[in-house]
Amino acid sequence: MRKMTKSGGSPIPGSQKIVQVSWTSSDTTAKDIFRPNEGELYQLVGGDILTTGGAGSVNMKLIDAAGTHCLVMQAGVTGQEPLKTDAGTALSAPLYISYENWLYGDNISNSNMVRITISVVQIG
């Protein structure tokens, strides 16, 4: 197991990434959105959901190796919008993503295509 790089909870310079995952209308499989390497810890900075051909929705969850998961966000739009909490407000609480608890999503409905784009930064 790789040791975490100490950063004191601050972003590690040069570590920010943008990740995209897409689903088509016939694809309802759960997919990893982002899973860091062992020993790494990332924080979600922001993101958006984009649909084409109608409305689309994705459940975003943290999952562990045992398959236990918790819903952290349900995003649904027609067009493109920033990721928001269920209350419809901008993301406020930090969301930490690790090798042990990684971010995945499942497409619950869409017309032609739905895409999730996130920005994450390594903090450990």
C-alpha cells in the first residue's frame, strides 16, 4: 500500500483532474466515475451533467469493496447544469474520494446520452 502524501488538507499543486463518464440510452450499467490509486485522497471541486435528446438522470454514489454504497447526489437535467445537492443548491460540503470509497454512478434515465464531468483535486 502506498503512503499518502502529506498536504495538511490543502490541494497538492498540479494534481487537479477533470474526468468524464458517459452513458447512452441503452446503457444503464453502473460505472466508476473516479477511483484514486491506493493511498490517495481527492476532494470533489465541482462538475456538471449534460444530456442530449431529452432529460437524463444519474445517481452518484460512494461505494466500497464490499459493495456498500451511499447516495451522495442525484443529478437530473435537460441540457447542461452544474452538479447540485438534492435541495437544488450548489455543492457545499466537501466530498472526499479515496481508493476505499470511490465515486461511481448509474444512469437511471436518459434519452440519447448523459455525461457527468467532475473536477477533483488531490489532498492526500
